[in-house]
Amino acid sequence: MNDDLIITASAVLDAARAAGMKIATAESCTGGLIAASLTEIPGSSDVFERGFVTYSNEAKTEMLGVPAGLIATPGAVSEPTARAMAKGALAHSRADIAVAVTGIAGPDGGSPEKPVGLVFIGAAGKGNPTVVERHIFPGDRAEIRRATAMRALEIMLRFVGD
């Protein structure tokens, strides 16, 4: 596991613990990497409430309540889907904040409109507006997934601090 991911995940857990908050994740392109980073740290169970790995479109709908029509248009990799995933993770858990990621890690699946490396990261919190960031991360599949997980943890850290 990448040391930077563990350091940032530890900071997220410490901040959430200090704030008395529980956290949840909803992951597509990272396949559980964010949750794995958080649970790599002993004692994370007092803060990490649950993680959803919703790799398929059906899983996004069934587990998070993302409307199938939203996945159809504008697509699974989109700002509205990331927003719905974050809100869905919050609604389907006992967490106070949730982060969600959806993207194209490659090496296949990209298009001119949605290139490999395109990722949307959403964060939702009880009493806070849901935010979504759009990124195009460079590199191969592993680098894109790692960069996505790192940015998601950074966003979560900011959300816990607000």
C-alpha cells in the first residue's frame, strides 16, 4: 500500500474521530482502494462505517439508489452520477460523511469525450452541500486509481474539518 495513501487515510481517521464522525465510501474505478487505505490503519472501525464497491451500473442503482436513467444519460462517469453515489452512500449508511468516485482507469474504455483518466469525486455530508470535482489524472491504470484514492481522501479530510 502506498505510504502517502496511508498517511492521508490516517489523518482522515484522526480528524473524523476528533469530530465524532463516521465515514463511508462508494467506489467504482478504485475498486475499494479508498476503503482499503482507511482500514489498513488499526482502530479504523470506530470511524469507518462501511464501504460500497459499486463497479457495475447495476450495483450503483441497487446499492446506492442511483437512478438508472442518470447512469444511461449522462453516464456512469459523470458529475451527476458521482453526486448521486455520494448522497446514496450517505443515505444507505450510518455515516456522517461519504465520498464517492467514478471514472475511467483504463487502459481501455476512454473516448474523446471521456478520456482514460477522467474521474469524478463526490463528497456528501449531513448538513453540508454535496460537492463534486472533475479530474483527468495522468498515468497508467494503477497511477490513475492511486491518484483518485488520494484526492478522495484529501476531499474527505477537508469535509471532516468543515
